[in-house]
Amino acid sequence: MRGIFTISQLTIHETLRKRVLLAATLLGFAFLVIFALGFYFMNREVINSPRGAETQAQRALIYIFLMMAGLYAVNFLMVMMAALLPVDTLSGEIRSGAIQSLVTKPLRRAEIVLGKWLGFWVILAGYLALMGGGVLLIARIVSGITPQNIFIGLALILLEATLLLTLSIAGGTRLSTLANGVLVFGLFGLAFIGGWIEQIGALFQNETARYVGVIASLIVPSESLWQLAAYNMQPALMRDLAMTPFSPASVPSNAMVVWALGYTLLVLLLGVWSFRTRDL
């Protein structure tokens, strides 16, 4: 375990040295500023609406919609971070020969992979706390409202990012940096399109389209995790009547969470095995 923690600390330090995290944080703050301004002026528009004062329930639905839009953007930023941060961590070091300085030390290869995975996971969790917490804090200050089941929603977003992080780490044990990036984003795109096909199939009661979407979700369950997070964070009225684009017509079951956890663990173990058996 000491070796894993050492590698994770080195990974965090290396990420800070490259200023990748600094750039992502600055862009994140820019997003929060824009979100805060947009939320403030939309709130003022709602309060001063010439159509008459909305009821408290109507205002709450408008605020929840704005918050879901902000969290959707945060989810996309998490996907980008999870895919891009570790994309070069193993493949780049193997190509440059820098990995030799690690494998010659009294460290097992499994500790290197797990340590890098842990380091990047800590970064992702902190980034989600900053961005997701920022969106919720802004909404709370301006409107006084917080979505329901917010901890469940954020946990599912983190699980989605963890899954893509694991795919990127595992891919880097065999693929070049460019091929690994294409693979991870290609799989995410497959899940994204499959998720929308499933939703459209459920909306129009087309079972074939729905099954195609379910199969895509089983191949890569990332989009299903976001849909389940969005479902849990919305009021029953908003999600049951499909009042927003964030209200899934086909709600993933909790079994998909179990599948995503097992999927992530399996990919991580495959990544460890792949790195251990690779000729460096």
C-alpha cells in the first residue's frame, strides 16, 4: 500500500507541475462566473415577470431546470477531465522510456497502475466538489433551493468519471496516446448516442430502438449513470412528465449501478494485468 500511495502522490504532483489542473480550474471558475451571472439575471426575470407572479412551485421548477443545466455542464467537464488527464500517463512514459525509472525500483507494476489511478481519482473527486459544489452554492444563494438527493446525484457523476478514468488508464497500458484518446472518447460517444436512442425508443414505444440503447449502455454504462443521476435530482412532477431534456423517458435501474461498479473493477484489473505482462 505504501507504494500505491507514493505513486499517487507523485501523480498529483506531476499533474500540478504540468499546470493541467490549473488550466482546468481557471476554466471551471470562468464557467461558475458565467453560471452565476446567468442564474442571477434569470432569477430577476422570473421575479419581475410582466406576466404576473409565478407560484412558488413554478419558480422552484424553473430553478431546478437551471441547476440541472449547470450540473449537466459539470458532468461534461468531468467526462473531459477523466478522459484527458490520464490519457498520456502510461503510454507517454512508456514511449519516452521514463517508465524504466519506476519499474527498476522496488515497486510492483500493479502498484504503479493502482497508484496512478488513485492519484487521478483524488483529483477528479476534488474537481467535482469544486464545480458541483459551486453550482449548488450559487443556486442556493440566489434562489434558496437545492435539488433533492444531491449526494446520490453527485456520487453517480463521480462513478461515471471513475469509469472513464479507468478506461483511459487501462488503454494507456497498450495503446499510444492518440489511439487511447480516440478509444475513450469513441466509447463515451457510443454510450451517449446509445442513451439517446434508448430515450427516443422509450418515448415513441419502439422496443427495438430501446434494446439497442440498452445494449450500448451495457457496453459502456457512462450515459446511464448520468441519466440516473438526473432522475434522482429532479422533483417527481418534473421527471414523470418529462418537462425538461434532463428527464429520462427510460430510467436505468439500480442494477446498472452495480454493473458500472463491476465494469470499472474489471477494467482496472485488466489494466493491471496488461501492464504486468507488457514487455517494456
